[in-house]
Amino acid sequence: MILGVSGWLGEKMGIQESHVRIGFVVAFFLFGTGVALYIILWIVKVLSK
């Protein structure tokens, strides 16, 4: 979306970026963790470079 986490994670896992985005939205609405998970993964992405 904004920080490139969906594309990065999709590439690492070998799945489509859109599926990762859908997963974040579902996690947000069902569990309330989508935004927090996105931020944590962005930090991991930045630190792994």
C-alpha cells in the first residue's frame, strides 16, 4: 500500500500482492491487528536491507 510491505511480503512468500493486502484487511476487521502487523512488518523490511 504505502510502504511496500504487501509487495515485499508477497515476493518473500511467493504469493500475489493482492492476496497479502486482502489478508491485512481481514486481519484488521476481524482481529484488529492489521495495522499493527503492517507496521511491524515494515520495520522488519527496513532492518533486513
